[in-house]
Amino acid sequence: QVRLVESGGGLVQPGGSLRLSCAASGFTFSNYFMTWYRQAPGKERELVATISTGTYIYYADSVKGRFTISRDNDRNTVYLQMNSLKPEDTAVYYCNARWTNGPREYWGQGTQVTVSS
């Protein structure tokens, strides 16, 4: 059974940090691009950061320099380190896995991040 389980969300003050984790199971993790998306209330889901099976990494302009995506293929886990958080980072953050050789993809259930004083 395929599972993507996000954790690490919560309430944090502006300027604070959080580290999200997404634990994968049920598929060959190392063969999948891993991406973090987010969706704020009333807005469309947007790509935050993606990491390939190799060395390619992409960040949305809105998080560049503040967020860092990484993966541990031994632990089947992708991370999102979020620093200097802003209220506009408030959203549900979703983990996505996309197969490198086709359209197969999986989604996690999401974790809420709220940045507020």
C-alpha cells in the first residue's frame, strides 16, 4: 500500500522555523521526484520546492533563500526546512511523489502550517 505521511506542521511566530517531513512507503522512493506543494485558503495549490532523483532542485521564488528541500533515500523521507517564516507561508503543505518514467504520482494528506503572532 502506497503511503505518504507528512508531519512537522504547526503554529509558529513570524521569523520562526519549522521542518516538515514526508515519510514514504509502498513504492521505490529513489525512483520518484519529490515535491512539496502548499494551498492557502481560497487559493490554488502551488509548487513550493522539488527535488529530483539526482541533484536537481527547484524552489518557487517566494521561498528561495528561506526554504531547503532534501531527501534521504535510506529513510524514504523528504524534508522541507522552512526558515524566516512569514504569515503568507500559512497553508496546508502537501507532499507529492512523481515517477521519473511516467505519469504515476502519489499525494500525502497534508500538514497545516500557520505563521502568526
